Amino acid sequence: MQVTEINAEGLKREFKVVVPAQQLETRMQDKLAEIARNVAMPGFRPGKVPMNIVRKKYGGSVMGEILENAVNDGAGKAITDGSLRPAMQPKIEITKYEQGSDLEFTVAVEVLPEIKTMDFGTINLVRDKAVVPDAEVDDALAKIAERNETSEPVKRAAKSGDVVVIDFVGKTDGVAFPGGTAEGYSLKLGSNTFIPGFEDQLVGKKADADVEVNVTFPEGYGNEALAGKPALFEVKVKEVRAPKAAAVDDELAKSVGLESLDALKTAIRDEIARELDGVSRMKLKRALLDALSAGHDFPVPPGMLDGEFEAIWKQVEADKEAGRQDAADAGKSEDELKAEYRTLAERRVRLGLLLAEVGRVNEINVTQEDLNRGIMMEARRYPGQEHLVLQYYQKNQEALESLRAPLYEEKVVDFILELAKITDNEVSVEALRKDPDEATDGDAESPKPKKKAAAKKKAAE
């Protein structure tokens, strides 16, 4: 087998591979001899079938297998001999082959660039941090109390926020329709749980009132037989009840599974602190990626760049089709937009390659413990359904592996952050949560497009 480099331009390499006909024939004979030792054919004893008959019956499929193996071996030899690190799957094209002649093909491969990393110790970052304000804890307590509210009867007209206990019969064209009748139904006015306009017509009504409620079902209503139709509901108001928020005390805490009000406050404060730490981490990571992008300028494999750009552009076109086009993009030509998003795609690919190289050189790996921690973090996003999340990952190996890439990225980011110089800066909760892409009154520049900002946040994925 002869491998010759015929092109080396930038990160592109191309090789010509020639596999002599005699080598192919030798492989063919060896494989046919193996088949002949085991094949059983009518009229012949096992292992005694003439080779010409074996070749006639199996030669075509065997040669296909031999050619495939020869191509794989040739591509592997080109990569191994050249000590190449392919960025993508090589492209192989057979340029010449006839039965009994040499096999010739080309192997085109894009290689990973040589990456010289900057001195991470020269990176200076500011980490914004915020203390959990007591007001946020109080607000969270108030919401929990509201969710656990009760109600008590009142002798007055109903107002928004009250609960009315009603009987009702719904009719279209004078005929009651299925599912439109109920007795003793408790409806909170202002909750918008009924057809638009229904609840509004009960505001101001007292207990024992008989009310005719006229509404029109929305065009997109789930029941097609009722969609867009006018309806009359005959409603009897049986009771008006005023909401009564649960007391913020130990009993409220026990209703959500904690032993005391102090324990509930601590749990709320810890949860808010985790959320703020997450925001702080996200902003710090983004600043780090900006610094890494500014500190590195190596070429990226064209195929990887094209693939990343196509993925971004497909999303841009889908957003435009759905009427979600970014305001900053609206006045630009397609060529201008493509140039901008291609620059973004290049940044994302470069950062991804950089983080991968840092991880490779420093032998950073995702351990089973890391995966377990990632699963627990995912489970925490679904309160009350944690066991279902755990079961999902236990039974779905592909889903489990999907956690590996983001966990690997975070470990590499942590490694670099350990080397960078970080100054903590205490800010208000509002300042910490503010999107850095939103311009303030004093900003000299307009906000960056949110899609581009989101892409930057995921630059290394």
C-alpha cells in the first residue's frame, strides 16, 4: 500500500492511496480459503468445494468487504503516518478501480490546529456577588402562604380575587352541551381558568344570585364542536368566599414538609442563594470566554466552521419564519447577517477547540461521581419528581452520556478559573440579575442581539 500526500493547505490534508492489485488478490484468496473450509454445498463434502465455485458464489461480496477494509486501512495509515489529529471524519473518494487492477483513492482530512494557550494567570476577572435580601425571603414566604390560602364566607358582592361557589349549565343554540354542567364548583375570580369573559360577569354578584353569562368560545378551543360558538351559561351563585392567606408560622412550614418556620426561612434563603450563585457563575464564565476569545487567534477547521454556521443560520431562518427575528437583525441584508453569524460561529468553534485542548493536555476527565452529581442537579430542577429523573438516567444510557459534554466543559472552565485572578465585587440583587446585553440609559452602545448573546453563553458546547 502506497500513501502519498498530494495537498497540504492550512488545516487541510489530502492523500493519494494506491493498493496493488496483487495485495487485493492475496486478501481475496485468504478469505475465500477461509470460507471454503467451512462452506457446505450440495454435491460436495464440507471443506471440499472447489475454489472456482466458491469464488463464483462468494467473490462479489468478499471483494466488497476487502475493498472497504482496504480503504479504511489506507485512511488509517495516512492519518497514523502523518501523526494527524483529524477534526472530522475523513472524506474518501475512489478514483480508480477495475477488477484485477490497482485500487486508487484519495483521503481528504481536516486536522485540528496547533493551539498555544495563553497564560491563564494573566486573566483578570470580576465576580459579581449579591447577598440574599430579607425582602426576597419575605416575598417567597408570602407566596407560599398564598398558595396555601383558604377562604371564608362573606356577605357582600363578589370581587376579583374572591372564590364563588356556583352551579351552572352551559348551552349553545338553547341546548346543553356535554361538559358544560357542574354543581358546587369553586371558581376564583380573576384566575382566568374559565372562558374569557365568564369570570368578569360574576364580579359584583351576591350569594343566591341567578346570572346569565354570555360568552363566545375561542376559535382555538380544544373542543372543535364549540370553537368560535356563542354560549349562554345559567349560573346560580351559592356562596361568596373571601380568600384568607395562611399564617406565616410553624404550621405553614409543616405543610410543606419542614419542622419550623425558621427551617423554612433557611431553606428559602439557601435556594435563593443557589440561584444567585448560578447567575454569578454564568456571568463570570461569560467574562472568561470573552477573555479566552480575545487571547487566542488560531485557525479553525473549515468543515467544523461550516457545520456550526449552518446550525446557527437554520435557527435564524426558523425564528424569522415564526416572526421571532431579532430587532437588531431586521434592517440588515442577508449577506450582512450571514457575515455576522459566521463570525459568531467561528468564535464558538474556536472556544470549543480551546477548551477541549486544555482538557486534553491537563488530563481532565468526567468521572462517575461527576455524572452522579450532574444527575442530582437535573433532578433538583423537577421538585417532587426527582425519582422519575433518576430512573430516566438509570435506564437511558444515551441521556446519561449527553450530560458528559457540559460537565466536561464546566470542569475545564473551573480549571482555568483556578489559575485566573478573580476579584469579588458585591452588587445588588437587581444588578446581578440584569442581563449584560440590555443597555442602560448611559450605555454608548445598543444592546447586542439576544440570539447572539445566547450563542456566546453556549460558545463552548
